[in-house]
Amino acid sequence: MRIDVVTIFPEFFGVLDISLLGRARQAGILEVVAHDLRSHTHDRHRTVDDTPYGGGAGMVMKPEPWGEAFDELLGGTPAHDPGTVVLFPSPAGQLFTQAMAHELAAKQHLVIGCGRYEGIDQRVFDEVAERVEVRLVSLGDYVLNGGEVAAMAMIEAIGRLIPGVVGNPESLVEESHEDGLLEYPSYTKPAVWREREVPPVLLSGNHAAIAAWRREQQVERTRRVRPELLAEDDDSTD
Ligand code: ADE
């Protein structure tokens, strides 16, 4: 998969060279390239924003640099190519979920446009949407200063689902959100630490009992911490 990121802070994405995704990049499984939006400006100040039509606080990102960036990045892409999706991190977007991460991990090409200030001129979304699928995606119900941190989170969540990125694919199966529930608590050696014991069932060697205990813990934790997840999928409580 290739991920192109358009941002005014391309250096922000340098941290992708380290850790799990860094190795995936080196192995050629995942390529992530950050592009400087300002390279598509043509004035002395390399201006990317301007005051909003209609008034109001803050600045809006100008359409021209974005238009040029997408012309370059989507230039060779057939119209409505099903393997290409353009994502714009935005608090006004649909919620980014594990299900969406799976869906996006199956694509060949993602372009992530990181907005700053009060957002990007709406015509950029409208124009790009005529070429390929566009999604505004929110990390959650809070506001970040820009799309970069959200883009990093999405790249990590999507990247680790690409086959070969995580060494042991089984470790992806029993995680929070994979089955609509939060994950069960985990323990390792020693069996007693500061007088705290590991739940005896985990030492029993009884695989069926362990699986049942873990399921119970998942349901109990989900009910306590994120009850709305159970309400969305009543079958998972059975
Ligand atoms: N940009 C600003 N806030 C955001 C959020 N909550 N999610 C995604 N992108 C954002």
C-alpha cells in the first residue's frame, strides 16, 4: 500500500521511520510519503490560508495549493478507482473505527489531506470527490489543532492490519474492538506480585474455562466502560 500525506508539517511524519511501521516501510510492504503543501504555493510568503468569506474567526485553507497537490498525487489515477481513497481528518467527519481501518487496509492507495486552522475550502472536497472516494474522518469528539496527529493515528491503525506488518497475525485477533468488545485483562509472570495474584483460572491449563473467563471479562469491562458498544450489537452479550 502507498499512503501520501499532504501537510504543512511534513517533518512531523519522520517518526514513521522508527518502530513497527518503519520496518514495514523498509520491507516495501507499506510506503508512506509526506508532501509539503507549501511546495504548491507561488507567492513569496508561501501562503496557504486566508480569511473566511462571510466573516468569522480564524483562517481557512486556500483551495489552490490543495488543488495542485491532488492534481499531482491523483494524476495517474483512473476516475473512481476503487483502490484509492482520499481521507481528510476532521472533527466534522465520520468516526474512525476498527471496521473502517480494516476496510482502508485493503486499498492500494490512500491520500491523507491534513487541514489546519478553521478547515479547508469546501470546494477542495467537492472537486476531489468527483475523481475518487473522499471521506472526512474524525478520531473522536474533541478538537485537535490540525489533522496531523489524527493522520498518524490512522496510519498506524491501518498499517498494522496490512499482512506482514505485524509479525504474528494472531495477535491482531483478540484485541479491543475486533469483536465489538473491549479486550480482557492480561497477566504474565510472576504468578504473585506485591501480594497480588493472577486469577487462578489462567494457571489452570483448562482452555475452555480460560476462554469463558476472558469472554466474561470482556463483556463486564465493556458494560462498565463503554456500554454503548453493547447497545449497538446486542448479540455480543449472549
Ligand atoms: N482535526 C481536528 N480535530 C480532529 C479530530 N477530532 N479528528 C480528526 N481530525 C481532527
